[in-house]
Amino acid sequence: MTSWLTDARAGAGRRLARSLLLPWLAMGFVSGAAAAESPAWDRTLERIAPSVVTIEIDQTRAFDTDWNQSSQATGFVVDAVRGLILTNRHVVTPGPVVATAVFQNREEVELHAVYRDPVHDFGIYRYDPARLRYVQPVALPLYPAGARVGTEIRVVGNDAGEQLSILAGTLARLDRAAPEYGVGKYNDFNTFYVQAASGTSGGSSGSPVIDIQGRVVALNAGGSSGAQSSFYLPLDRVQRALQLIQRGEPVSRGTLQTVFNYTPYDELVRLGLRAGTQEAARKARPDLTGMLVVDEVLPGSPTEGKLQPGDILTHVNGQLITTFLPLEEILDNSVGGKVDIVVERGGEKVQQTLPVGDLHAITPAEFFEFGDAVVHTLSYQMARHFNAPVSGVYVSNPGYVLNAAGVPRGAVISSVNGKPVATMAEFRDIVAALPHGARAALRYSTLDDPKGSETRVMRMDRAWFPAKVCRRDDETGLWPCEELAAAPAAASVQPARTTFVAGNDKRANEIAASLVLVTFDMPFSVAGITERNYHGTGVIVDAERGLVVVDRNTVPVAPGDVRLTFGGSIEVPGRVEYVHPLHNLSVVSFDPQAARRHAHPRREIRHARTRGRASP
């Protein structure tokens, strides 16, 4: 394989046989074998380079499988008139994103997300062509049929963040399984991938894989960390989606909520494939060595109980199906309808009529933000990891309010205060009715224990952060938000009484009534303090005014929520009155009427002894 360097300085002083390659050095294209490249490749690379862009991404919210972060990738122009740029799904991202395209001449233009596929790793950005003044990119043609074993290709992008880089390779496989990026992360499925040994790395996601004529034959998506293998997405479904978007039509995507695996014939025979079926499949597609087998059926889906893992798919609507592409064509054109499926199960023919669902309907397109937390309906992507129905509220970012309650990122909330919640709308209606400071019991499950559940108590916040619902608008590429109505008025704190159980230590008994548990939660990281939750002991120094002295290890800054617990049984809200700028001292206050204690602690201690309540 030809070795390509991406740092222009590394090529300084090299002697090039062709003066035509000198401009590539200034742009960052350097190759130890550049002099040996054919003039045809030289002309092709020079022609397509202005259409390849660096995409700088800022994910503004954690959403679905992605965390909010900043990154860099690659894209390329596929429609210069409409300003459409093709890249990966994980570059467009499923959630809100701010993105910028940087062309070869370092001219920038703002991007807006137009489409991200629910399953496959491709997405489309849009820019305004009128805003480009110094570069006139041309659309790179998509050529799915050009992906053939043995085709010499170049991957033109920003490998390792370098602009630009060229990696050479030869297509070796067209039937590789989709790469797996890990549990809880985005993963592609129900498609083949193309493989070549081009050794791409971070920053090259979304790069065009071109042939010698400059046609895009595949889309770079991922690579192996332990080898030089790179994985490219075929363009058949990409081309369909692009054509629909260019016509202003929605991109329909059908699903059976089932994952299929391409399985070779020797394994199929062990699963019970009949000899006649194998003969017909081999005759129809002599270039193939296997068929599709059911691998996963999502619980709670219409397909559950009708298809089973190990079923060998043979026909759909009377058509022999052996690969992913014809299956997807039928499903995408049958959304809302039904299909007739024939499978072989243990050597027996089984026929089913199954409804075709909408992939977009089980892919979240809105989120609810409150108390710095971000939640949305569980997606099909994450439901597969949980092996659970597409139901419940997924915590993409616990933020301030859920983190303080101990609810982790990735939790799926199934009920609030004993009321089941299957959708974000149900969850939002319950939470919106909670006043500031009100408590709510949450029941949830996690990826570590998807069949179990845990319960935590959340304290509602409507003071530090806004509560709003944001919905995706593909026309503008934005996520307009709607503020929730004002929170209901909080119930007044009722006075409460408590007593203190006496111990054997007289000195401890004397001061017990003057000690309180102070809990402090920080909504923001300020003054270099990153931890959010603290607790410690405070001393009442003025019972009439409700003043408590505590250390700065417990109350380090002024912005935050203070709760004081008396006698281990009464909890009342407090506020920060003073934080010493130098010494380890803070003062917080509370409403004395909210925690009424007995006037004479020692008298209560003696009374407790007569009733036998004191410790021995």
C-alpha cells in the first residue's frame, strides 16, 4: 500500500519528479511515493480537493448515545447548487449541533443538519452557497456500483485532524459485517460494509472514497485500532436518501425492529437450511456465500413471537432475499403497511405477515431539559443495548437535579411517584406539575442491570435552570425550544418538632441539640470547584435568627441549595449568608419556625430516660 504523510513540513526538501504535485505540498498533501503516481490520479485529486471540507462540530447537548463534546471530521459536497454536504451520521449527530465547514482555501461557512439516518452511518448538512466568495466547489458524484473488489481507491479527508490527507488502498471485501463500537454507543446494523487496508484514523470520518475518475464509491466510517483495516459504508441507501432530499420529499425508513446477520452456507446448513432453498439461492446469486439470519428481535415489537433468532430469511413479498439491500428497499417502501415474510426454522417453512414500522418514529427528535438534566424517549439504538421495548425515558445527561439524586447517565426511567411513564410527554407532564423543591420518587433501570430496577428520590429544581422542551426542525436545522409554564407555588413549610435521644456522654448530650446536618448542592462549577454535592456538620450559633456556622469544605461557595436536617428527622431549606474569603468558615440560615425544638435539651434528656429511650 502506498504510504502518505499528512504534514507538509515533512515533505520540505523532497525532490518531486512531477512539478504538478508542488501545489499539493502547500495544501498538506505529501507522499513518499507521490512521484510514482499516475497523471490521471494527479488530475483527479486536484479536481476533487476543493469539494472536500473539514467539519468542526460542537454538540450542544448530550443526546441518545452521544455526549456533548467538540470534535472534527470530514465531509464533501454532493450538491453544489443546494449546498448539500455528505458525511457520517455520527458527525451530523442525532441531537442539536453547531457545525462549520472549512474548505480547502480556509473559507468557513455555517452548516445546518438536514438528515441523519436512524440506523446507517450517514447524514447530510446544508450550507448557503451564496456565502462562499473565494471557492466554487463542484458536486462529487456518487457511484455505488463502483465498489468492486480490487478497485484502487483514495480516501481524501482530514486523517488525524490534518487538512488535507490522502490515503491509498484497494477494496478487499464488500460483505464485511458492520463495525461494532461498543455497548451503549451508536452502532450500524442490517447492512454490509466495504473493507480496505487504508489505515484511516480520527478526523477522517465522512471522507469520500474515490476511484481514479473521481467518483465516490463509498463513505469512510470507521477503522480498526489493531490493524490497518478501514470500513466504508456502501452508497446505495445514501444515494436514495440524497435524491429524495433533492426533490424535497421525506426519506421513508421502514423496520421490523429485527437485526439480521449475514451467515455463510455451512452455518446455515447446521441451522436447518433445506437443500432446495440453498440451490435456489446459489443459482440466483452465485457470487454470494450465504443468506440472512434473524439475530435479534426487539422485545415489545410487533415482530416479537413471530420471528425468532436463528430463523433463515428466504422470501419477502414472494421475492427471494439473500442480502440486506433488497430487504431494505422493500421495507423502506412499505412503511405503515405489511409484508409477507417466509423463513426456515429448523428445516420447516414458516410464513408470517408482519407490519412495517417507521424508523423515524422510534428515533427521538425532541428532548426535555429541566434542572440541567436532559431526557428524551428511549431510542431504538439504546433499546437494542437494553434488549428492551422502545419505551421509557432515557437520561442522556443527569445534570444538576438527577445527579444529586444519584440517577446516572444512561438510566431509563419507568415511573415517577408510582405512575408509569412510557413517553417523554408523560414524564414531562408529571415533572412540570412539581413545585420547586418538591420531591419525586423515580424508578429506573441501567445497562448494567436492564432487567432490575432502582429507586431514587429527586428534588425538583425550577430556580437555577429553565425547564423547556426542544424539538428538531429539519427545515431550518435548528432545535426551537418552548419554555414550560411557571412552576406551581411551593407548599409552605409546616413547623415540626423533634427530640434527641440521649447517650452516655454528658458533653455530647449537652451539644446534640445545637448540631445539624448541612447538605449543599452546587448547580454550577464555579471558583475552580468541580464537585457538586457536599454534606457536613454545622453548629447553631443563633437559634432565634436561625444562623448556623459550618466549614467551607461543606459550603465552599455562595451559589447553591442548602438543606439542614435536625435530629435526623426534620429537613428544612436554608440559604447561604456568608462565605469567608480566606478562612474555613461559612454561615447559613434557616427559618426558626420551620424546626421548633424543645426549649431545654437537658430536660428532654431526663424525660427520655424516664421513658427508657436513652441508650444503655
